Amino acid sequence: MSAQGEEQQDRAIVRIAAHLPDLIVYGDFCPERPSVDYFDGVLMFVDISGKHDRDVRCFTAMTEKFSTAMYMDRGAEQLVEILNHYISAIVEKVLIFGGDILKFAGDALLALWKVERKQLKNMITVVVKCSLEIHELFGTQELEGLDIRVKIGLAAGHITMLVFGDEKRNFFLVTGQTVDDVRLAQNMAQMNDVILSPNCWQLCDRSMIEIERIPDQRAVKVRGVLCSQEAAVWARGRLSEKPLGRRAPMWLLDGRLRWGQCGFTSRLWSKTPWLSSRGDDQALR
């Protein structure tokens, strides 16, 4: 292959990798399908909702607004542009804090911080800090008459990843109690809330996180966080550390910021399939 051909191939690989989770890019998968992997981590479930003219806060309100006659045939395009604008800001914040975007589903996303069990306490503090900074992004923003807000659920503990498919296409799925917990935590959240699942509250450093008890619930609402300088430095250091001791190349983060941000919603609207890399496996790493 010529040098020009190799360069084009490398660019294609970068573009593909920019839209794949680190869980896949750096995964060491068994060739058998299906295969199962187990690990610990912190999950963040972010849901975006909009309030228009003191109307109900929900995604339905946004879709109804942009389906009206005043937007003619550009309503869907404008809604996607708005969602891309806000989701891009959330994704960038997650990446800065060392997180991994797993899934997009309409106006919501699921992010992961994969760590060893002994690191969960510190990482929960970091993810809470990230969640509060995401809320700050939306504190004063209004676009097209929409008051955009987010609600966030956090969970921590054991996670199971299932990989299935065939020689042409593979899919991955994260499951387990922690996944159920983060969904329930997000469902409990109101606008501008960060809710910790019961297990996340049990595992966290309680001296660092200020909470409010929820009546008749074991989950708690976050009021604030004391993120030490040591914790911040440790979190930034994780940007260059990935599973199996590999270092994340800067082209991967740069590619996500340059190519991924402008089209996350439109390209990754729901579940994301990933292609087996096989011959390009070493190039990805």
C-alpha cells in the first residue's frame, strides 16, 4: 500500500475510533461470540429536557415546538442542531473528566468511568464534580426560546459487558444491577438534580459529598462536592491511562472533539454497532 493509501486508511480508522467507546477501542475480546466481561466502574445517565413558555419540561415539548408550521420543513433539522449543541457540551465535559461515552438515545446519554474496585471512592467524587459542572453549563443558556436543563443519575459497582454478533458485525451491551441502578436514579431526578444510587452513596467518600436525603428512599440528592486538588490531578491523569496499561493517543481525543461533537445526535441516535477491527487492530492501538 502506498504512503497516501496508508494515510487515508489511518484517517478512516481515526474517524471510526472517534465514535467508539474506549471500552471497545481498547478491549481485549475473546474471539468467541457471545463473550462476557466483568469490571467495576461509575455510570452516569444524563437526560436533557426543555421548558418552553412555562410549559411542561420534557423532550415531547421540544419536538412539538419544532413540528409547528412556523418552522416549515426545517423543524427536525433545527431540533437536531439544538440537541447536538447541548450534547456536544456534555460530551466534551465527560471526556475532559476522563469518562467514556457508551450510548446515545435521543436526548440522553450513558457514560462510564471504568476503574479498579479500590478506586471507586475517588472516582465517584470526580464524577459528581463532573455532573455539577454539566449543570453549570446549562444554568444560563436559552436557545430558540427553550430553557434547557438536565437531570443526572449516578451509580457505581459491578458491571457486565456482553459482546455478541458474527464475523461481519458485533454489538456490545452493558448490563447488571449497576445499570438498573443508574436508570432508576435518573428517573428519580428532577431538573438540575444529581441523584446517587444507594450503592453509589454507600461506596463514595461521604466526607467529600454534601447530600440531601430523599424521603422514603435510599438514594440521595447531591448538594455539593469538595473535590481536592489531589483528586483533580488524579482525574486528569486518567486521560492518558486506559485498560490493560495502554496509553490513549491524543489523536483519539482530538478526533472525538473535532469530528464527533458536531454530529453525535444525528449519527448515533440510538444503539451503536461496532465493526470488528481484525486486520486494523494494531493500528487502533
